[in-house]
Amino acid sequence: MVPIPSQKLKTFLLEQGLIEEEDFNQALEEARRMNQDLGDVLISKGFVTKDFLLHLASNFFGVELANLRYRGINREVLYKIEEKFAREKNVIAFAQEGDGTIDLAMADPTDLITIEFLEKKLSSKIRPFLASDDDLAFGFSAYGSQLTQDFKRLIEENIKASLERKISASKEEEAATQLPIVEIVNNTLSYASSLNTSDIHLEAMEDSILVRFRIDGILHEVFQIPKEVHPAIVARIKLLASLKVDEHQKPQDGRFRYKVGSTVIDVRVSVIPTLYGEKIVLRLLPATQRPLSLIELGMTEETAKIVEENIKKTYGMILVTGPTGSGKTTTLYSILNMLNRPEVNIVTIEDPIEYNIKYINQVQINPLAGITFASGLRSILRQDPNIIMVGEIRDQETAEIAVNAALTGHLLLSSLHTNDAPTAVPRLIDMGIPPFLVAAVLNMVLAQRLVRKICLDCIESFSPSEDFLHSLRTQIKSLNLPDSNIPRVLYRGKGCKSCGGTGYRGRMGIFELLEVNEDIRKIIVSPDFSLDLLTMAAKKNGMVTMFEDGLRKASLGQTTIEEVLRVIRE
């Protein structure tokens, strides 16, 4: 966000009645304490939106918004500035005017030093525009499209060079440092980053290595590598992650950091032995990322309000449920960021630590050192915490300690693997927690999935045909979902360059919130308890199911019904 002077921003927001002075001062203090941008803090707390602040900054500094998706990017002008410099300074050269002036999208159009430097370097006047995060990502992806064209050629050249050197499996550590192998790994990481990839899969097959990227939750095959270089590539990644290069029969986990321009990426590494060799999965996580607000996660205002009310409680348990990769950890971090205040002691125990948050004490699981969820939780309770976050409740011992902690004056947050919110209750009972304790300790259960958002550059509306509606109703019936009314007008993405022809770009959550009130508690402790009875009571008390939440978002043009059904089926 552009650094609008805090006093100017305060005056404007107070005049518009968007915030109380006390709330602004608290946000300013939090921004200073957490070393965050004030605008980001105001957005995360829901006082303003990102678009509102962008337009405010545009007016304040007297510069136009870049809106690169609308204006487009002249590739010839783009390459006047090297990608590395563009990323370091957060600038994109996107057009050149008749008099030679270069239009420059900038995260900070008041950066006169960068403007003067580029004017001398390019021998042209610079006209600054205010760039949003989306503008910059779009511009960097334009560099990435060039990388796409060169990528396979670079990989082929490096593979050819590595094969000519006859890399031997017996000299893995030496081979891992050879330039062609280093370049293969670096190019793959850079290419994946340019495509906003969340996971890279390197899978050993009988005669080759299959490389696949997960983008917006969907795996895409990218290329294949000859099997001969597999040992050296595996060794290279193990070296980066400080793993044992000579260990091939046991799973290993590690991590390292990789820099793409000014962006630092944390790479989580998982290695497991398979039939034809070791498979590696690399998870890419931005090293510095602002925790999203509840609204930015995709929650409706009603759902966000219930969450905010429950996290204000000083004790009890809050659970976020869903399968692996459904965004549970991101939601928990967003909640922790809201709770992160000077007067509270927050301690987490995680496996692994995905995001580093200032002023929160984070503990990494380490079974070799005797730190498990259960033993770590016992130790945390001796650290005088107010709020505890347990990465996941996996077994009875952890569940028992977590419940006791929540009963004794601590607010405990955790995740659980269940398909929906009501199922969390019988899951805890199956773990050996007595129903009366579950009823006493549970404040709220939030189930979620991640759906792909329709690409805004190629979105279109359409009236569904009878065949289409029949197919949807058949899928809904097969999933035992309620036969809800399907809107007469739906939306989809036609497919364009921005979304790679998929019709989708980015992801958001769909949610199901079970708030545990007195009616729900009575059902939990009842001798006639059943999941169906609990679900019926939850709906009667206002619970909106994930499918219903997804259907609402599909009717608003945020996602598609097919996408909602896909993730619920998973």
C-alpha cells in the first residue's frame, strides 16, 4: 500500500465516518508494533477495502490508477526494464506515449529516486501510475510469459549438458552442484513462481521424471525430464533443504528459502521413496505475506461477525475443519492476527510453521527431539499462555490435553480433518472425549473448502439449458445435497490469456459455521445424540451449509456451481 501520511489518512477516515478515533489509534499502534503497513492493518480489520484505499491514494497523490488488465502491456516497453529490477522496485513499464514518455505502474509513485534513475537510464521522461498488487502480479506474469517461451529450451539445454557430463548416481552430492542441475532446479522454481504455483510435484516414473504444478488447486503436467538426471536433481533439492543426500529409503522433510526478484519464497520439501525412485513435493509459500481479513478469505459479513464474536471469548475451543489443502491454516493465521495484541500471550505448536507472525511464539514439531503435539502442548501450558493454537488434533492424547486447556481459561484454536462442521462433534467423541466435555468446551466449528474464482477478465453470464440443469441436479442428488434452487442466470469464464484459458483465476473459501449454543449443547449430551439430529438443529439455528454458501457465491458471479460441486465431492 502507498504510504499516505497517517495523520492525513486519519483525518479523511474520521470525516467520512468510516472509523472511530480510538479504533484508528489502535490500528496505528498495531502497525508500528508489528512493523506492518497501516493500510494493510486497516484492511485486515475490515475498516476499509483495498480498492477504497487505492482510489484514496490515487486522489491524494494526483496520479491515475494503472489498471493494467484494462490498459494492457506493451511487451516492447515492458522489456526496457529488466525483470529483476522491476521486481525489486515494484514497477512495470507498460506503454510509451507519442512524445517518448514511458508510463510506469508503481507501488509507490512518490519514489522519486527510482523515477530519476529510470529517466536517466532510459533517456525518457517517466509518467507514474499507482499500481495495485494485482497490477504488479499481472505485469510480472507478462515477464513470466517470456519465461514460458524460453523455459523448455533452457531445461532441454541444461538436461543435454548434464547428460553429456554423464552424471553418476554414485556421485550425487558432486552432481548436485554442477551448473546444469542447479539451473534446472532454479528455472523450475522461477517458472512455478511466475505461474502462482502452490506445489511442485517431481514424480519418478519408469523411464522419466514427471513434473506437475498445482495452480489454483488443480494439478497441471508441465514437462518430463529424462530419468538419468533424477538422482542429481533429488540430491540438489536435498542439499538446499539440508536433508541427508545418501538416504533413499526413508521419508524426509525440510525447507529452504528461494528469492525471485524481490520476492522471497519459503519452500517446504517432502521426499518419499516410491517404486521407481524418490518423489519430491515442494510447497511454495511467500515468506512475507499479510494475513488476510475474514472478508478477504471469502466469508460473508454474517459469518465473519459470528467468528469475531466467538474469538473475543477468553476460553473454549474453536475448530477449523476440512481436508488437506482446504485453507485451514490460512484461516487460523488470519484469526491469530486479529487476536495478536500486546496484552495477550499467544503460543502455537505447528507441523510445520507455515507463516512467521511477529510477537507470536511458534513451536515446531520435532519427534526426534521429543516434541509432539501432545508433549509440546503440555509444555506450552507451563508458559502462561492466553491463546493457544495447535496445528492439528490428530489423536486422543492431544485431544484430551487440548480440551483440558480450553476448560481452564485458555482460548484454544486448532484444526481437525472432517467433511463438515457438525461431524467435528462425533469425531471428538470418537477420540475419547466425553460428550459433556465436548459440549462444555466447544465454542464454534468452521468447515471450509477452497473454490476457484471466475476470471474477471473473461467472465460472462449465461442462462443454463435444461440439459445443464438436469446434469447439475443429478450431481447434487448423488452427493446427498439439498435440492436448492439454481439461479436462472449463472456465470463462467470464457478463458483468456490472464487465466491461461481456464476461465478461473485465484481462489476463495466457501464456509459452514456451527455455533455451539445451549440448544446444540443439549443435543450433544443427549442419550439420543445422532449426527442427523445435530445437523438439523444447527440448520434450524441458522447454519448455512458449504453447498448453500457456494451456491450464493455462484449466483454472485464469484465462482461456478461446477466448481462448488467439485470441491465438495473431494
